[in-house]
Amino acid sequence: MFRPACPRTTPRCPPLRSGARGFTLVELMVTLSLVVVVTLVLLPGMADFNARNRISALEGDLLSAVALARSEAARNGVPVLLVAASGGVTGNAYAGGWSLVLDSDGDGTADASETVLRVREALSGDLKLDGSSSITFGATGFLSPASAVTLTICRRDGNTRGVTVTITPSGQTDSTAITTCS
């Protein structure tokens, strides 16, 4: 259908546009200011969110290692050691990571000839994991000696929130959020 051109004198005719309209400098500056303000408000929250996720991931790795050590000790009938790797320091015994080792000679130490079940690489620089640097699961899957072990996962930046992982004498684990990291 053909429409005739609208004469300029008719009040129902829309105004003519002379081309595409862009942003003015004021509109652009207001938009950029809003983006900067929103970013500055959200950035600290994102850093805290990421740190909590790293703590949760490390907690999951530790719980998985304890479960594997327990089951392998019972399955093989020999003790399994959860040993902090070298590089740990006071207050961060597991800074260098850890190893799960089948203690086939039963001497309570991880010898080079013994089977390594799993190795966890060094912790990221902003986390610390402290507690007993060697944990032994006896041939039944229970802790040896039969006393509870507590490990603490915290941030190194001074934030007071973290997690404690308690391993009971039976080898079961319990995680608890804490607000007393130092």
C-alpha cells in the first residue's frame, strides 16, 4: 500500500528526523559515574565471596582426604598417614600441601618406598591450615592414637571467619564455622 507524503502543514504528521541521535557528553559522564560507584560498592563483597569460596574448597579437599585415608586404611589393613608437606610454618603447618601415604611398614613415618595415595599441592597464599602435621589412621580406619584432632582453616589477611575440622577418634569429621581466626 502506498502512502502519500504528509504535507508539513498537517498537524497529524510526525516531525522529520535529521539522523540518528547519540549520547551527549553529560549522559555519558553520568553513566560512567554510576558504573564506577556500583563497582566500588560491589568489589569488596566480591573479594570476601571469593575468599569464602576458597576456604570452602580447601575444607572439601581436606574432608575428601580424610575420607580416603580412612577407607584406604580399612581396605588395605595398614595405617594411612595424612602428612603435611615440607614448607609448613608455625601457624600454617599445611602451607606446602599434604600427602596421603600407606604406612606399609607401620612405623608411623612416610618413607620414600611407601605408596603415596594422593598429594595436595601447596595452599594459595591467602589461606592457612593449621593443626597436627601428621595424622595416622589405623588399620581399622580409626585415629591412632585414639584422640580427636582439630584443624583450622583461616584467611591470612586477618579476617576472623574460618572453619574448624574436627576428626573424632572413630575417624568421622565435623566442620564448624568459626569467628576466632587470628
